[in-house]
Amino acid sequence: IILILLTLAVLSIYAQKPPKPHVVFLLIDDYGWANVGYHRDPPTEEVQTPNIDALVAEGIELDRHYVFKYCSPTRSAIQSGRNPIHVNVLNIPPTYYNASDPVSGFQGIPRNMTGIAEKMKSAGYATHMAGKWDAGMATPDHSPLGRGYQTSLHYFHHENDYWTYYVARCSQENIVDLWHTDEPAKSLTNPKTCSQENQASDCVYEDELFEQYVFDVLDNHDPSTPLFLFWAPHSIHTPLEVPKEYVDKFSFIDNKSRRMYHAMVNFIDSRIGMIVNKLKEKGMYEDTLIVMSADNGGPIYGNGTSGGNNWPLRGGKVSNFEGGVRVNAFASGGLIPKERRGTKEEGYICGWDWYATFCAIAGVDPTDEKAAKAKLPPIDSLNMWPLLSGQTKTSPRNIIPLGSPDPPEERMSVVPTIVNGIIVGEWKLLVGNISQDSWTGPRYPNVTTNWESTAHHLSCGTGGCLFNIKNDPTEHVNLASQEPTILAELHTHLKTAQASVFSPHRGTISPKACEDAINKYNGYWGPFVE
């Protein structure tokens, strides 16, 4: 009898509905369009994503989901609710600092912008983050904790090693990038001997570390409290590293980069399945909205050594062609109305639209008053819940400015912000030189790959190249000469967007970052400006 009563007590706790829905956001790094199962028809043995495919089948495939063309700007956009042209278009390291600008003189999100987790926390949500941050490090305000996440396990840079967690050096010393909420995660660091070749029993793969952290968050969470969980795995970003058992599963792939990439995809897919099962075990799944997005298209540069593939789309990561900015995405979970499950949404949604969407679900005003007081750009985010829930059939978004550094290839330097592309309805305008003027095949990279995608540019000049991306999603036909009226209209929209860009001077690499990494944090990266 006692055992039955205890069981009923536990079940009653798990069955408690939260006053507001749980939200889980999954941001996968460098995830190529052709590297997910639901984009491969017919299926291929190389792409094994059964858990993602199941979530898409039970949810809404977001077929026209747009982000920035590379990492840090997309992450800054999602956290701040702004198009990158109004927050950050640079991929500079988090060690940059401009002392003359205490608000915006840093990498990532300006200090006085309100993060989505701050909004969710103000609405009564428990807020947690795991994985890649890449939206600022210089001050405690720039960290996940400073942006509203009550706890986090993360790294600050664009990438680190999956086994040693090293990234960059200071005075010939390797520095670890692994941070736990408000301090270095020293107790979680692997032995220095761990590597892709030496996966000893005491070596923990970084994405396993993050996945276990997400598990712990869910295990310790009271389901009656709404949860906002932001999970951003390191995968599938370089270096291409993954536990050996997953590499062995794909031994039939002859090209090493493609083999490693698909093994990493399969690893993350398996972990997504485990997290979904945990949500169900906790009785939380039916009250949860799960959103997944890539942070940019798959990387096809470096002669294919990064492993990504965006077939049949044109281009890839670091390009404003569709292969760089139109990405894998879906919304799923029990919160999706039954009549919307198993559907494909063709309306435009941007990564920064989740800010207003989550605020609407949480019942909080998305307006960023703190930013307004600092005279920073307002949010660009639009509430997509009416579209996702079926209350409306049309996306509220019809225009998407596509930003870039000027010049575009200087993404890791402090240069001005420009708008060198824009989508208006079914039309897309690109101006200037657009990198990665190329299409890959269904199996890329392969043993015959011998080319450098970044060496191929489409010269659109000031007049521009015009594509109908609804009729021609692979951008094969430039209609600029045939549609002069539409071309002129898009130029007007582009000019308007250009007039609004945010382009602060973010400084230079600060020696204080290394000083604190060595002396204050004993070999770990962390905030270096008070």
C-alpha cells in the first residue's frame, strides 16, 4: 500500500500542468540542408536522423526558415530578437573590446539589449542553457547568466576541441573554454591526453557533457513550473570529432570528412531522441513546444573538409545564397495543435522571430525598453504562434534583409554593416560579389572533390541579381534584365534597410582577456571587463 501511495504521489507531481507551456529551443551548428533525413527523397543510408524525422512528422516542417549566413550573428539575433543588421554581423572572437563604447564595444550582443531568457524569466520561467554561446563574453552581462539564464554549461567561442575543450592560446598556453553559470567548469574538464585518437574511459565528449547537463536540468525540474531550455550543441561544427562507435557506423563512406560529418549528425540525432524521451518520462512533452533550427547552412568550403552539404540549394555557410541562409528547421512537441501536425509551412520565419513568439507564449511584452533607453535598435521579431497554431494561414513576415560585413569576406574583422541582399515576397535581390557561386551534388564531399567553393563568386554588381525563389529555389535563373520594375522595387527596400543598420566599433583583441584567462581563471576563458 505504501509503495502504491508513493507511486501515485510521484505520478501526481509529474502530471501537474505548468501555468504556461514549456519551451525547448535546439540550435544545431553548421547543419547542411542535405544532411537531414526529411530532405532526402529517396532516403540514403548516409543520412540517419530518425529522431529528427519523427519530430518533423509529428510537428511542422518550417520550409522557409531563414537565419544569418554564419554563427555569431545568428546566435546574437535569436537571443536578442533582432535581424543581425541591427545587432551583429561579425564573427570576431569574444576577446574584442572597445573601451570608448561601454554599451556596444564588444563582440556579440550590446550590453543593454534584453535577452529572450530575461523575458522568459520575468514571466515565471525557469531558464537554462547548454552548449555553444558565441554571443559575447567580455563582461558578466554578456554571459548566459547576464542574459537571463539561471544556469548554463557552455563555451564562449565559435568552436573548441571536443575532447580537451581548448581554443586559442595565451603566451603559448592552451586555454580551456568551458564555463558553468558564473565560473570555470574546472571539475568537468578532461585530462589533457584526451583526443579523437585517445578516447579513454575518463574522456568525455563535449556534446555528451552538454547532453548530460540537459538531462540533469530535466531531472531536477518541477514540471509545474514552466521551463525555457536553450540547447545549442557544438555539433556539427568543426573540428570533425565524435565518439568512435559513431564513426564505425559510417565506415562504408569513403570520404573521411563526409563520414565524420554524418557520424556527428547521427550522434546529435540520438541525443535529441533521448531528450524527447526524458520529456515524455517527466510528463512534460504534451505541454512543450520544441523548436529546432540550424544556425546557418552547411559549410561546403575548404574543399569539402568541413563535411556539409546543401544540395540542391546554391552555396553554403558564409554566403547569402539560399544554401547559406535557408536552413533546416521545425516546430514540434505536444503544444502543436493536432490539425497542424505533419504539415509543411511555406511562410517566411526568421531565427529572430522566436523572440516575440516565445514572449507571446509566455504572456510577456517583447518590447525592449532597456535597449530603447540606451538608444539601441528595437527588436525586429514577429510573433509566429498564430501561424504555427493555425489561427492564421499567412506569415506576418514578407521582407527579409540579408546583411553582411563590408567587404563580405572580412567577417572576422571590425568592418561596417551592409545589406547586400533582400527577400520581398517571392523575390530575392543580391548585390555585389556573392561567394560560393556553386551547387554540390547529393554526395558531397567525395573522393573526387578538388575545388574551393569560396573561389567562385557571382558578380551581381550594384545593379544586382534577381531570383524568384518560390519558382526557382535553387537560384539558377537571374531575372534582373527581365523584371526591371520588380528589381527597382527591391532596390528601394534594400536602400531602406541599409539606412537602418547598426554598426558600432567593437574594438580590437584585448590583452586583458588573456591576462584574466591565465591569472584570474587559471587557464580558462571568461569575462575580462568589470
